[in-house]
Amino acid sequence: MKKTIIHDHQKDGIDRRGFLQCMAWAGTGVVWSVGAGVATSRAFGQTPSAAPDGGFSFVQISDSHMGFNKPANPDVTATLRVAVDRINALPQTPDFILHTGDLTHSSKPEEFDTLEQVMRGVKAKQTFYVPGEHDNSVDDGKLYLERFGKGTKGSGWYSFDHRGVHFVGLVNSAALEGMGKLGVEQLEWLAADLKGKSSSTPIVLFAHLPLWTVYPDWGWGTKDSEEALSYVRRFGSVTVLNGHIHQVMQKVEGNVAFHTAMSTAFPQPAPGSAPAPGPMKVPAEQLQSVLGIRNVTFVQQTHSLAVIDEPLSGR
Ligand SMILES: [Fe+2]
Ligand SMILES: [Fe+2]
């Protein structure tokens, strides 16, 4: 595995951010506690089993790709079911689920049907969705919006408040110069949506593509994300959750912590480690170790979010 050194502030050849990313890639089962812009990590097993008083938890899943049936995963419905089982086995039932897009592989009605049917098995009360490019590039998102976008704005963006935390679902799966795009209309809505919020309100942004530039050569970023991020920099705690790249990567910038998620369907190569992005075949017995769910616990006292990525099976 290649170690990436992006910023070497202490001139010792060790980049803390790069190191954090590498730890994530190595799949060491790290617990991320994010508060006041400082990320710390702990090993699995040291995590409190339930949210402390006043806190709550939610789960992020991503990139289920219903309908995909190539060698990288010939049964994506089965692995989504395993993900649901993992969620239902958590010590604390999450208040809700966030699905960060690529629900389907080809936006077919039967693929959306399967997704809905499997997700009905989740114990959490509700699942919130945003579309990936596989959900809205075939029919301009018509079917997605009919099924999952009721009450949303534009191509499916919206916000809601939950126990003192403000959640914003953004749609960046339209393309702009080979990267994701939010667009002027959505950016104006976002600025207005955040305007009246106190800067002490914890903010969670979730979208399909990363809102930071992970790897532009592969389109892993959002062309106009800087504008969106400029609106949230005044807030004390901002967590940005994405999918699309089918692997865990983390980055912290000031009070903003970025996390990309594993897929429930198939892994993709690390940036630059292959000629192109795409489904990556691993030995069948290893597949579930590179797929996973993310359990996020909000700690009321510190207004911080503890982010735990769990593979579907042990590594
Ligand atoms: Fe995907
Ligand atoms: Fe995607």
C-alpha cells in the first residue's frame, strides 16, 4: 500500500492527514471521534456501546448498486441484506439511516423495488436518501424523485433537524468538467437554509460524491464544493459524509471533518492505484471485509460526532 504524504507540517516525513487516510485504507477498524475539528482515533472495542445521555446515533450506508451483477459482486442484494443485519445487530437502534446514493446500478424500476424491499428490514424508523449518478443519469432522476424524493427541492436536496443537529442532503451527482456539481440553484438554497442557524449548531452535510477533491483525475470531487463549504466554515462542528468512491477516506480541515464511506456492493481501487476507477474484484472470501456500514454517534455534551466504520465481516 502506498503511503501518501500530502502535508508535512513538522518536516518529519509524516503527514498526519495522510497517515489517517492510510490507517483507514489499511482497514484497522478505527473509531473516529471528531470534535472542534480535531480527530482522534481508537481501536475497535473501545467504543461506548450506546450514545451517552442526550446523544443519539445514526447509520450511513452507501453505493448499494442494486442490479449490478459482475464478478466483483454477483449478488449485491445479499450483501445489502448483510448490511441490514449488521445495522439491526448494533447495540443501540439508530434513530435513522442515511443512504448516500447509487441505490441502483441502472435506475431500473425493479432495482429501486429491490432496494426498498431490503431496506424495509432495517429496524430504524426512517431512511433518508440522496441520489448517485447511477440513480439520476439514465432518466434525469425522474424515477428516483418519484420514489425517494418526495418533499425535496430541485433534483432532490433537502434539510432536516434532529435533536439539535442540522442535516443537509445535497445532490452533486450531475457532472461538471468530469467532477460532481451542485449548481447555482442548490448553492443559493443552501446559503438560505443555513443563514438563520447559530454557529454552535452541529451541521452534517451528506451527498453522493465527495465534497473535497479526493482525486480529480478520476472525477472524485465536486467542482463547485468550495462555495458550499464557505457557507459552513463559521460553524463549530461540521461533518461531511459521502459515498461514490467505495472506500473509507478521512480528512479534517479546521472544524470540517470529511468522511467517505464503504459500499455495500463492491470496492474500488485506491486513488491512482489502477488505470481507472471501477468495480474491483477481490477474492470471494474477502469481499465482505471491504464492504461496510458506518455508525455515527452524536455526543450531546461536546457536540461531537464519533464515526465508526465497520466492515460487513472481520478482516
Ligand atoms: Fe457507486
Ligand atoms: Fe457513484
